[in-house]
Amino acid sequence: MARISVIGTGYLGVTHAACMASLGHDVVALDVDEAKVTSLAAGKVPFHEPGLPELLQESLASGKINFTTSWVDLAAHADVHFLCVGTPQSPESPAADLSQIQSAIRSLAPLLTKPCLIVGKSTVPVGTAQWISDYLVANSPAGNDVHLVWNPEFLREGFAVQDTLHPDRIVLGIKNETDVAVLTDIYATALSGDTPLVVTDYATAELVKVAANAFLATKISFINAFAYLADEVGADVGTLADAIGHDTRIGRRFLNAGIGFGGGCLPKDIRALRARATELGLSEHFEFLKNVDEVNKSRRDYVFALAIRNLGSITGKTIAILGAAFKPDSDDIRDSPALDIALLLAKGGANVRLHDPVALPQVRGRNLPILAVENVEEVFDGADLVLHLTEWKLYRELDLQSISERVANKVIIDGRNCLDLALWSSAGWQVTYLGKPGSQSAL
């Protein structure tokens, strides 16, 4: 088994560290935040991810994982260092902020006195891996014996443990053929289950992740653009998606019309890709991603306008919001369409009551003009309008008789097009889907 370090204990880092420890590797994970390290060492995961708390606690109990703030201890412990720090959008531009990666590499390099392997997993602009490789060789005591492999992550929030232990592909961007054997040993369990292994160069490995996210984002905005058209002409966007999804060249997944995508990956990754393409003189060829982004953001305004169309005026009206996280099985509210719509309504004068099964602490932490309601049935109290914005299973299993007695008006906009129309209609509710016939008139 390998002696591994994981640099960064955010969503990616904690998941990767716990999963590697569960496979029997000896893992030390580093963060510069002492409070976070102390909490993780006590088995507390600072975000919601199904199965991860149990995995972390099992790994701690087995002694296979430890947490530290010491770069010296980390460098001494490991032969393979996984780089898992964040690359958020820059505050000044659409480009990726690489300050965490640069800081980590500059802290680690002077301590690398023995041959070792650095494995980059963070999502970075193409060209970053080559810079890291050059810097490590030039600034590490071990020099040319410090090798870099680029191994992008493909985690889905809500399925991160599964995606780490049983990935649908493993991509390795390499310079040295001998490094492949080290990674195939570490990932032996996954590879024994017929997970495809793609070995390539740095630039291709870097582009795989952003290309995948750009394609998924484009697919989502594509069907949402057709949802506008369907609303205008009375077509059914769901049936349209089913029909084109039967074409194996297209496929049905990610063709669900709604309020669009959010979270910490797709929005910032397509913006960073456009920014990098512009730096390389290719801006005109990636202009379509600007339109993808604009269609996506427009869905928030569209649902806001639908609410006004339903109520005439939202001033002083009570609106119940089902969902704050950008997707179910996550407490991530970064760039969340649901939360953005809730804020638009609150700023427009509505009394917004919001429920989410796991994301309410994050909502409260932002001190927003929204009432966070713990009990799902109580969020309906006095509601003039209900918006279903995150497709939690809980919301599809509501006691419709009970909530019908709590609202002022039995009117709901299904921003995810997944509620059972027959069931809600039989309970006396007026249901508005996005891009489906029988809903309210298009705006």
C-alpha cells in the first residue's frame, strides 16, 4: 500500500483522502486551517455528502488517515502527494483563481528531498500542469526526481464516494511512463473492475475535465432554450427531450428542462475555459459558452417573472420555496439557481419562506432576507405561491392533503418538471411546468 498525502481538505480533498484510506493506503491530509483539521480529526465532515462521514470515521478508527497543518510532516510522510486545493473563479475576472495551487506548490517544493510523485486533481486551465512540473524540478532539492502526473477528478456531488471508489474513467496526464505503474497500483481496486484507463499528456488531461463540464452545461442550456420555444408555441419539452434522447448520438441524460445548473463546478469551469481560450487567441471559437452561461442565468429571471405573472404583484405576498441547494443530496448553495430565485423574490418585496433538508445552515450563514424553515410542512403556512426548485425526493413524497390545508392558494411552479401532475392536480393544485403544455401562458 502507498504512503499518500492529500493537500487541501475541501470537498475533493476530504473525499479523496477518506476513500484512499478506506482502500488501505496510509494517508495524511493537510490544510492550513487549524480549526478544520481539528474537526476532521474528530471525524466531522464540514459538508453534506452521503456515505462520507461513515467512511471517514472508519478510516480514523483504523489509523489509516491523519490530518495535519505541517508541511514538514506531510513531505516526510508521503511518496505520492495528491493536490486537491480549490480553483474558484477569480473575484476580478471569469478566469480561475490559481492562488491556492501556487501557494501549495511553493510551500511543498523546498521540502521534497526524496524522489516522489505529485498528482494534480484540481480543475485548472490548460498549461498549469506544465508550470507546476517546471517549478517543482527547479525548486525542489530532489530536482528531476520529483515527477508530476495530472489526474483530473470527475466527482458528482451526492455520489462522490462512489465516483472515487468506482470511477467511470481514470485519466492520467504524464511525462514519465514509469509513473503510470504507481497510479495503477493506487487505483488497483477500481481498475480491477474494468474502469477505463486513459494515459495521455498534461494538456489533454487538463482539458478532459473542462471539456466534460462544458459539454454538460451546453446540453442543459440547449434543452432550456427549447423550453422557451416550447412555452411559446405550446410544445412539450419533456416529450421533445425523450424523442431526441432515443438517438444514441445524443442520449437522454442532462436533457431535463428547468431552472438550470449551479454549484461550484459547471458555472465557474465554463467561464474559466472561455477566459483561457481568450488568452490563447481563440475567443471567437468559444463564444458559444457565453450563450450557454446566459441561457442558464436567464432561467432564474424567467421563474421570477412567472411568479409575478401568477400573483400579479409579489409585494407582501408569501412565497414558499422548496430547496436551496443547487442539487439534491448536497448542501452546496454556491451559484444555486434555487437560492438566486429566492433572493430575487425577497428583494422584490415577497415574504420568502424556504426549506431544504440539509442546506439551511449554509443559508442562515449568509444572513439573507429569507426565513429558513426547518419543518417541511410549515414552510407552506400561508403561502400564496409555492416554487419547487431543488428536486429532493422528500418533495415528491409530501402529504398533499396536509400541505393543502396550510397554503392560502394551491398554486405551484415546478422548476424541475418532476412532480406528479395527476397527483397534485387531484389534490386541487394548479401546477405550472417549464416548457410543457397546460401550464400558464409563456411570458
